Amino acid sequence: MKRGGKSGPRQPGGGKQTAGSRKKRSPPGRGGRQDRFGGRNDKPRLAEERGPRSDRPRGKPVRSARVEDRPRPSLRDTRETMPAKPVPTISPALAAATKVQTVTVTADENGMRVDRFFEARFPGLSFSHIQRIVRKGEVRVDGKRVETKSRLEAGQTVRIPPLQLAAPRVREDSPQVLKDREYLRSITLAEDDDVLVLNKPMGLAVQGGSGTTRHVDGLLEALRGPGVDAQRPRLVHRLDKDTAGCLLVAKTRFAAAALAKTFRTRSARKIYWALVAGVPKPKQGRISTYLAKQEMEEDSFMRVAKHGEKDAVHAVTYYAVVETSAQKLAWVSLKPVTGRTHQLRAHMAHIGHPIVGDPKYFNIENWEFPGGLQNKLHLLARRIVVPHPRGGTIDVSAPLPPHMEQSWNLLGLDPDRFDPIVDAPDED
């Protein structure tokens, strides 16, 4: 790898990346502080290696994937026995919501996000429609405008505008539903009656957006049970489209509320693996900055901002170098204390060690892409550890995605090596 000259990063195989092949972006600003983290917490117990389950698709067994002290019925057992019959087009609640109404937030809905409140109350209401009515101010809580991420409190009144009726639901035995259900089975790491942990592949969006028709949130409709009041699995956190790995899904309203509180109070432990340019010094440290969203033509990214700046949010990340390759690349384990948009990607770029294959934040000029490595984002949501809604602990790990496994093999990195990030504090 070379530094110098005026050419852009090389594409996989050694070819140089031209200016026309990627968007030009201003590098994120600098600020905040970085230091070694002191003290050592008790190491969380690592999940034991497990062989392939009988209900898991054949292939390489998933390492360190389990849900402690909970039964795990498979989708095959619980879904394929459903009667093949037509499902009503829409729920009664949604069918009746053709005019303005006011409802009261119940105790079970306390702390629920506005968008999740609508999804729970009106099954079948599209994500884009919820976003639109909230953005236009048609939804009011105690007479005031809100955002989709705003939290509701028991006893509050919610003004609900006339809702757009959903398209008729497809049959439970339709080819597309069966195909989506089978696909979700193939990427399931662990499951029980309340939660589902998926191994989200790189390139699959978590939620829909402009021009995005296939996403995890839409695929989860295939797991809704029979009947108009059947509960639909719902997301409790997000991953970037190009980030692979552990994605936690709640299968019941009870689990959704409990897990939402867990993430809100930062009780969830998340560990990510990344391949970065260069070797961070010190090899273990803490990155603390403020981040703000920067709009740029038709794109946006998170930049490092100053304390007190409008819309700036505090972000804290602990990192540890696990292994290096010729001092040119480093396998880094990351533990985000806060959960900001693009936090890990922006933080690694901020300290001068951007994640390999990052189209937004890779800001090293004239960097040669190592031959044999694929020019894809090398970021994995490796492990998630959270309290289970009914007791015990959810502790699940995801394997390296294919493009990262190829890079690990080419660079001689050992994925079984001890991960020192488990010693990092959980507080900011």
C-alpha cells in the first residue's frame, strides 16, 4: 500500500478508483477527545460454541449464538402448520380509521415510539404513510406536533388523522410469503417465543425508504400469524444497510416494549468488528465527540461538531485493536456506548483510521486498496448481549460475512482470537 500521488483508492484487485466511481465528500471535521480507557470491568461470559441446530439450514455452524434459559421453537414448527386460507384485507382498527379520532395512550404503550404506536394500533399501515402524517403535523400528542421517534407516556391523548387503507394482504400460503419466510429462516441465529435474532446480510436495508422495496421490516410481515389481530414481529434497533450481523427483533408487543426500554437506557451491550486503514494509536482507547447531520446535495453524513451546536449529539465509542496486518490494516473491535447514526464509521474516520470499503467516510487520499479484498464495507455487528424480557440473557454472535471472511483469510487474521474490547466500560 502506498501513500502519495493524486489518484484515488484502488478497486479490488489493485485497480485504482477513479473520481467518477465515487462521490466526493468533505471529510468529517475534527474535535472532541481520545484517550486510553482505564480500569478493567469483569469480562462478560462468552457464549459457548454450539454445533448446528436441527432446525438450522445446513452449512457452517454459527458460533456463539444462543438465548439463555429460553425455549426456541423453530419457524418451521410454528408456521408451516398454519391453515392455508385467505387473510382479511385489513385489521378492523385500520378499516375504522377513516376519519379523525382521538385515543389515549395505555399503560402498556408507555414509553413507546410514535411510529411503533401506530404500527401496533393499526397493523397493515405502511411505514411511509406513518412517516408522512407525522412529518405533516397531522399527528398531535396533547395538542402538540411530534416526531416519529418521540416517546409516548401513559394517559396522553393522540390525535389520529384519517388513515390510508392498506393494500389487501396476500395469502399466508402465497409463493412470495413462503419464499420470504424461508429466507428469514435461513438467516436466523436464535429464536424463542418473544425474540428473534437475525444475521442481517450486507446490502439488505432494515427499513424502507426512497427506492427501497425489499427490506427486513417488510419481510417480517411473512411471520405474522393468522387472524386480523395477529401480532407482527417488529424491529427494536437498526443497522446500516451495508453493515452485516446481529439484528434483534421482538415477536410480541410485550417484548418490544421491554427491549425498547433496554436500548433507551443503554443496557444493551453491542460489539462490532471492523477492518480499518492503518493501526490506531493507542491500541485501546475512547473516542468522545459530538456528531451532527450534514446535508450534501442528495446525500448526507454525520460530521464531528462542537458542543452546543444545533442538533449536535454526544457520541462515545470504545475501541481495541485485536490484530494487525503488516501495520497497514488493523482488525478493530468496537463498543458503542451511545447509538448515533453512523457513529462507528464517523468516529473511526475522525481518528484517521476509516473503515475499509466505506463509501461515505473513507477520507484517506490516494490510498491503494489491497489486492484480493472486496471494496465493500468491512463492518460487522458481531455480538449483542441484552437482558431477556422474561429473565435471563440474550447473548448472540454472528459469523463474518463472506466478504470479510475472505479478507480475514487473505490477511491471515484469526477470527477466534481473544477480543479485548470486553474489558471496555459500559458507561460514557
